Amino acid sequence: MTSTAKARSQLSRYKWKRLGNEALINALRLLRDATILYNAGSYPSAYQLAVLSLEELSKACWVEHYYYSSLTNTGFSDADFEQEFLKLLYLHNKKQMAFIAPNEFEYPLKLVDLINSGGLERRKQQAVYVGFDRDRKTVHVTSRISVPRETISQTEAKSLLSWINSEFVFMMNRLEESQVYFGLPGMDEILRSPDAEAAKKWPHRSRTRSRSHYKAHLERHKIVFEAAAKEYLAKQTAQEG
């Protein structure tokens, strides 16, 4: 393959910038629509769109990080690596986890575990479809029928929307403080748009992201480390014996 042909097989800088910008715009659109549905009393649909907003926001942040890191470090990766990265953008659970991963200790253990286990993705599906519990092999016909209007409550929808709105407000506040937040051209301007400002009008506060969660994470990691150390020492003792 010639260098020209190889170059054509990868995204141009224009497409990287367009991808990040449009994902951020779409995240705001989905959140706006989720808010409209919530106010109309359609809590399951509001919940689903709020999760989709989170995923698109995560996509925007992920693309921005890839683009900015490529510019400021060793340049854009080859086509194979780029393909592997782009495939991640189609995996819902990966996008959900990627959003909280950089600041994982600031989120409740319950939320981290929910996302890690695929629980948030299952809740998103339950907010849309009527059906039974299932795993990869079996549809559990003895389980109760899952019905969106019975599964997703107003409280759960409000909590999720409050969290997503607060994440946008967090970014907007940081942008206001430093005048720069994203490293991909155009994204800061989107955060200054009327659609983004609408996030500040959401009337409910969220405590989902807070440094108060650090202690619980540290305690868990301490327990895991101590268990691993104990297991290692036991193996060493057995080998020496």
C-alpha cells in the first residue's frame, strides 16, 4: 500500500474535529430531549435518552483526548491502531466506563460497579423494551415481565438527569475559570452555546460526583491489596515448604 493510499484509509484532522464536535452537540440534544420527556412524565424514555447523552458526551471527550494527545505527543497512530480505537466508540459499556474512569474515585462505588457489570446498559434496555431477564444463553421465562413504565421510576430518572446535567455544568464552570477546557477546536464554543446553558436551568442538584467518595474507594483497594498480598505470601510459604 502506498503512503497516499494508507493516508486515505485514516481519518483526516477535519473528520476528527467534526466527530468530536458533533458528538458533543448530539449529547446536548439528547439531554434536552430527555428533559422534555421527563417534564412530560415519560420517565423511562427520559432515562434512556439521558444514558445515550452520557455515551455521546463520553465519545466527545474520548475523541478529544485522542486528537489532542496525538497532536502533542508522537503524532497520529497508524491505521490499525486507529481502527481499534474507533471500534471502541460503538461499545456502549466501554463509553459509559470511559467517562467515569479518569475520575473514578469521585463517583460512588455503587455507580462504578453498576457500569462495570453492564448494569447501566441493562437499565437502558429495560427503559425501552418489554421482555424477560436473560443472559447470553437463555431467556428466563420464569422471571417477571419487565415493563418500562414499571421499571424506571421518576426518582431514578431524576437522579440520572441531575448527574448528566451536573457534568455539563462542571465543564462549563471550568471553561469559565480557565477560558479553555477542550483541546479540540470548536468544542469550547459548543459549551458556550445556549443548548449548553440549558443544563444550568435543571432545578435539581446532584451529589453523584464528589470527592467524598474517595474514602470508600481507598478502603476497597486496601482490602483487595491485602487479600492479594496474603495470597502471595501463602503461595511463597507453600513453595518454600
